[in-house]
Amino acid sequence: MVAPGKGILAADESSGTITKRFEAIGIESTFDSRRDYRQALLTTPGLEEFISGVILYDETIRQSTADGVAFPKLLEGLGIMPGIKVDTGAMPLPGSPDEKITEGLDGLPKRVAEYVSLGAKFAKWRAVITIGDGIPTDYCIQANAAALARYASICQEGGLVPIVEPEVLMDWENDVDRCAEVTKKAHEAVFAALDLHRVALDGIILKPNMAISGKKSATQASVDEVAAATVKLLTSTVPESVPGIAFLSGGQSADVATAHLNAMNKLGPHPWQLSFSYGRALQDDALNAWKGEASNVEAAQAALYGRSKDNSLASKGEYTPQQA
Ligand code: 13P
């Protein structure tokens, strides 16, 4: 999953989320249009050169190409591992409604067994930590860490590699130092919980946010500042036994997400592979090119191929914008 030069495509938007993305560019979201879009992504020629795994959603892992090839089978044939989002979304945290807790533990062992039978090799669970006035609370950080650890232990027991994703959102007016401080706290809680829950750290992938300025902050940290702050934070929190760290993009533009990954890898070597598990930063150009039209599939695939290649280079610290 974290082979050098490879990363993960996050294509696990829930039907609600993908519907919002479709509607933003005037595409109707139906079972078939979602299938057509995911088929366009997954059949991108050469995708396997840069992508080692694709995270799917419950609906998508059960879908097939127009010729009847199940998506997990299609991916396996390309040497790409199918993965599955197993959380059921983030809800208001009881007692602290401006914060979120991720749901989905009920019945999880059974669902994991079913996903394994459908061909999944790994799973994802996203916890959401919000920065704001007086938040995050320790309660939110601890509750989410406990849920992530329960999820990870259930996955390892059931035969899926867990991607552990504690996402600190980048939406507020905080500076990069505040983001780094909150992320450090979240990571410390997550690794303590993983230890308590007997999760084998050499069998997980960490999917963190970068240490980054909030979108509403008047000052935006430079690419080099983000890279330095993120590497410092990870060095202080992530045990060397964790084989791979695959970042989320979290609302960064595609160019910026690639530049950050590249700058971090230029600071290496690191004890873990530093790679990508981007959703929007890999897909945005492709979705905008596709526009719901079969005649645009090639253009969408070219966009995804290009972004995947850029991030593959960035995962080795070899990206220069001219190669885009
Ligand atoms: P973004 O890269 O768009 O943040 O999505 C990654 C993801 O999987 C969020 O859970």
C-alpha cells in the first residue's frame, strides 16, 4: 500500500458527499451516474503505475463496469488493492454539539467479513477534529481516538489493514502552530488508544492532515513552513514501526497538496514512507473535465493520470511543477 512512488486514491465519498460534488457542477447524482464516474476513474489507463490502492464506498464496492466486471475484480486485475470506507459518518458529539464523533462500530465485525468476501484488502475510518473557540475538547479527542482504535482492532482481527485517519480540519482562522499543536494531541491520543486496544502498528497506515494554516487565517504558512512543521510533528508522535503515512488533502488545492508532499519528502529520508491518500486533490480536475459526459471520459482520465503522476513524484521528493 505504501510502495515507493505509489499512493492511494480516495474515491469513497458517501452518496451524500458525491451528490454535493456532482450538483456543484450541474451533474445529476444517480446510481448510474455515480457508477459511470467511478468507472471512468478506475479504468484510467496506467493508473496502476502510481496508485496502489483505491478506497471505495459501500455502494461502489458492489458496482460493476458497463461490461459487468465488479470494481474490486477490475482493481485486482490491475494490481491495485480495493479498500472500503467502513465508518458511517461523523455526527454531533453528545454534550459538545459543535464537535463530531464518528459512528459505525455497531455490527462492524460482520460488515468487515462481508467486505473481505467482496474483495476488500484494507479499510478506512475518518475521525473529525474541529479547531475553534474552546475546541477541540479533550473529550472529543479521546472519544474519537477510542473509536479509531476499536475500528482498527476489529479490522486487523477480520483481515483488513486499517487506515487510521484522525483529521484535524483546516477550516478556521488558526495559524499553523495551533494546527500542529492540536494534531500532536490527537496523534498522542490515537497511539495511546491503539496500544491499549492491542493494534499491531506495523499493520496500519496513518492518514493524517498536514500541519497547515486555517483557511480563514490572515497569514498562510509557506510550503516549506508546512513541510517543516508537519515532519516535526510526525517525528514526535508516529512510532517508526508504522510503515506508511498517507496524507489526506483536506481542501488544499491540488497543486498545493502536491507541493507540500514533495517538500516533506525532500526533508527525508524518514522512518516511514510519506505518501498520499488524496480525494479532492486527485479527483477535482477529473470531475470538472468529465462533466457527466461519456465523450469527456478520456479528458477526465488524463487529468487523474497527471495528478497521480505528480503525487507519485512528490512521494519521492522528485516533483517539479514543469513536469505537470
Ligand atoms: P480529501 O483528500 O479530499 O481530504 O479526502 C481524503 C479522504 O479520504 C477524507 O476522508
